[in-house]
Amino acid sequence: MEPIFDNDEPYITLVHKEGGEEKKIAVPKQLAYYLRTHWCGSQIMHDLIVNNAKKSMSKSLQEIIGII
């Protein structure tokens, strides 16, 4: 199962284990938003949050040691 919740038209792709056909199911935008913002389906959102946290910590440490 491959969730794509960051697209304009979010969807999930279902794949049969024994190699059957793939089925694409639309996901309501409200549900996709909920899943994205609760770390349940968006690697893009997860990476963005982690990178922002790293930048914030780096800036705080630079301020503490007087680099900035």
C-alpha cells in the first residue's frame, strides 16, 4: 500500500500480494490532511518537521555559544 497524501488529489494504491492488479482509491482531502499532520502518511511532512526542528536547534545552540 502506497499512500500519496501530498498530492492535489490524494490517493492510496492497493496492491495484491500475489501480483494481482493495482487499485487506486481516492482519499478525501480532509482525511489526507489529518493523516499528514499526524505523521500517518506523509514522508514529505515528516521530513519538513524534522528539518525545521534541526534548524531551530542549530540556531539556538549558535545563539547560546555566541556565534550569532
